[in-house]
Amino acid sequence: MERPAYPSDLSDREWQLLEPLLPPPKAGGRPITYPRREIVNAIRYVLRTGCSWRMLPHDLPPWRIVFHYFRTWRKDGTWQRANCALHAALRQAQGRQASPSAAIIDSQSVKTTEKGGPEATTPARR
């Protein structure tokens, strides 16, 4: 199915990186009607434009199917694993270790009072 490309569509290079990170279709399940790349393109369309699932353009897969994959992959951790793998690959491409070796916590960004508890947040009585 050929359609005009949306700005949110995956490039060929992006698809090459993401495709192996997606779970394979379940054996014995329904035959695949829509290519996974189109499913991901539809998910990216919703996330990029901010439209509701039901407002997906008609040339993308039906919103119920797209939402099903989005929700399933969110629940099983696919998106988290893909994000971690792509992040590690990016760090290595930059000549760095896959995982950070240190972290910085800025104590100046946390504002506290010297006196804690309810006294610190309750106005004083006069």
C-alpha cells in the first residue's frame, strides 16, 4: 500500500535500527494485515501530532490496531528496551561506554527549609 509520506514516518535507516527490537509476531496468531513499519508510523503520527487515536488518517492502519500494538508494547516493556538499546548504541557511536559510569546530583536544585515538618508549611499564628 503506497501512500504519501508523513513527516513523522520512519526513515529507512531508523526502521533498520528499530525493526530488530520489536517482538516477532506470535506463532499461530492471526495473519498480519498491516506491516509493522506502518503500525510504528501510525504510533509516531499520534505521538508527534498529538491527535487522538480515533483521528488517525484513513491511509494509516485502523486506530484500534495501532492502539493495541502501542499498549501491548508498552505493557511488555518493548518501548523501554528499545529506548535503552538505541541509547546505548548512540553512546557507543559517539565513542563512549554503552552505560554511563557516573551520575551527578546537583544539591542546589533541591530547595528545603531548615525547619521540617508541619511547622515549615503552616503559616504562623499571631
